[in-house]
Amino acid sequence: MHGTLEFLLRYGYFMLVGWVFLEQAGLPLPSIPLMLAAGALAGMGQMNFGGSLALCIFGAVAADTMWYTLGRTRGIKILQWLCKISLEPDSCVRRTEGMFEKQGARSLLFAKFFPGLSSVATPMAGILHMRLRKFLLFDAVGTLLWSGTYLVLGYLFSGQIEKIAQSAAALGSWLFVVLVLGLTGYIAYKYVARRNFLRDLRISRISVEELKRKIDDGEQLTIVDLRHSVDFEADPETIPGAFRMDARKLSEKSEPLPQGREVILYCT
């Protein structure tokens, strides 16, 4: 039997719930292979399917509640911190806020299926002061869909999963090298793209001190606050003389900016 199945069979349900909890708490420990293995073992009659599902839900919801509490107590700062360590820090906050603006609590139903979104969706629910009972309901249902999907797949294809695992083990270190090279290439691509973005941004960037001097000198400026409504509610203070505009309207040019003035844009 493949090592993953033997590992899970040896340490049982305690390992399953602990692994899911640690992944949802933020550690880079992918739990999908473990859930597939648990489903496969359930299909072989060596683990209980219902018990595995309940433990996955318990572990994930426990970790998610921790992030929900941090979002509720620390506000938008916790989301900004999480986005700083993501591969796309410049768009992470805006993308998450936009998703919650459109989907609300329903976003918790599918967040775990998208890497990166899962780690920021739960603190966002706390930031928006979603009621705890509502959060727990939607998060539990979303976790049920997520963990249930992989457990069922493992259950239905238990024989095939073991064969695939044995084939992967036969490839040995070559498979590991291919996976590492693929991940390294993806991270390098994201890094280069962000460096180019920041280089282009610096061309037209203005410091806080420069803007303050322009305001004090009485220069004719148009200052536009592009922060998302979530950011504004968390910190309603704005630069004197600035007016708010939705960033989407700016990109769609549905609200033309005043002509003949220097335009200063700022966001989160």
C-alpha cells in the first residue's frame, strides 16, 4: 500500500483533523491528498466515511473561526498582512473585497476550492462584522462541499488512486524534481511580473511629502480616493479635498476626471 495511505491508516483520524486544521490555519500543508487517501481507505472499509467527513469539517471550521475572530478584532490590517505574503499582493485586497461585495456570505461556500482565496475569505467575514452564527453556517456548508468532494472522489476511485500513487512512487525523485521546477517557474513568473508592475508604477508615483507640499503651495489638484468601500468604512479619514470614486468607473471612463489639473490617485 502506498505511503500516504499507510501513513493515514497508522495515525488515523487524529492526523486527518490536525492536518486540515493546520492547513486552514495558514501552514503550507496541502490536505487534499490526505482527504483523497481517507476516502480511498473508506472505500476499502478501513476508515469510516462519516467520521472522516465530520473531522474535516471540525478542523477547518475551528481554524476558520480563528481567522474570523482576528478579522473582527484587528480589522482590515489582518487582510493586508495576509495579502503581503501572497504571490499577488498588489491585487489581493481589492480582489477579495470585490468578491465579498458581489457574493457576500455565499463566497464562503466555494472559497476553499480556490488557493489563496480560502485564507483571506474568513478574516474578511470578520472584518465586515458578519454575525457569528451566519458565518459558522456558511463556512460549515462550504467546508462540507470542499471536504466531501475529495472524500467522495477518493471513495469512488479507491482502487485507481492506489495505482496512481504506486506509479508516482515508482517515478521517485524525478516526479519531485518536475513538481519543484514547475512551482519554481510559476513563482518566478509572478515575481518578474510584479517587478515590472512596480517599475512602471514608480514612473508616475508621488510621495506623501510631495503631495503635502503641493497642497500647501495651493496648486490646482484633483485628488481621487479609489479605496474600496470596505477600506473606507474601516478608516473613513481621507486626504483633504479628495473625492471618492469607484476604481471600476475609472477604468471604464464612465466618470471623466476634471480637465486642466494634475490628477492624484490613491488607494489602499
